Amino acid sequence: MQVLNKNLYLIKEHFGLLKASNNYDVYDPESGNVLMECREPNLFWLTKILRFTDFKRMTPFDVHVRTADDQRVVRIMRGISFLLSKVEVRNGNNELVGYFSQQLFSIGGKFDVYDSNDKLVCTLEGTWAAWDFYFKQGDTTLAQVTKKWQGLGAELFTSADNYVLEINPEVPENSDIRTLIFAAVMCIDMVLKE
């Protein structure tokens, strides 16, 4: 999908005092326009209750990412998680694109990103202290996620739960790798941070 061919995104989390669902808006930091909305439209009542307890990090999620004109771009799903998360990613047609598998005993948070054929695409690694995360494929950095942003659109950066995704321009347009990287950024917050 064309909207995933950009190389720079600003992700802003929605806040609410009694907010159980994961809701984000994705902006073009250069224009300030909303590109996509990430919502959890079908949150089960028991999951809502558990999101306000210590069991929050184990709850399932089903996040739908849509464009401003309501076209589905990505669907990110996870069942109940006891120790490690395995998150499934589907495209706008609900076809499996790949998945993420959280690594055990990783410092700062780490998970492997796989395509639909179980082939390792890249690894997401980073540190919470600096809030810097990198998508690595060998020695190549495919993308970076950070809270430190000084570029255009910096005025949109009003909360500590906003971050920027910068994709290496060498990552091919219309590739599943872009879809997986974008979906993984949502999981940094929902899987590693919680």
C-alpha cells in the first residue's frame, strides 16, 4: 500500500484516564497530516478489565491500522501471552505477511521479525533508557525508532509517548518488509513497554 512507502512517520499515542484499548495516530511529520489511525475496535469486555490490572501485558490485542479514507493497511494480532509474545501481522486483505517472536532474556527488549515463510527478515533491538530501537538485517540498519526528533514536525512532539519511525530509503517500496517494520513499531509499545 502506497502509504507505507514513506520513510518518515510520527506515531502519537492516544491518552485517556480509563483507556483500555491501544490507539495511535500516525502523522507525516513534514506536513502534520494524519496518514493512518491504529485502533482496537473489537476489545472484549474481560480484556478491558484485565488491561487495568497486573495482567495487562498478557492480554490479547487486535489492532487495525487504516488510512484516513478507512482502507485497512495492516492488522496486528496477538493471543494471550504468558511469557513471550508472538505477534501476527496481516496486510489490508487480511493475508499473513509475517510475525514477530520476542526473544527470551534480552536486555532492553528484542524480537525477531519473520516473513510468512518463517524466514528471518530482521531483528528489532534497542534500549529503553535511551528509547532508541533499530531494525537490523546483519550489519544494515533497515529502520530506526526514537523519541529524539529535531526535524520538521517537531512541534507535533508534545508527549513522552510520541516517537518517530525512520525507514532506510533502500528498503524497497511496496515490500512486506515495510509492512512488518511498521507493525513492529506498534508492538514496541504494546509488547515491550507494558
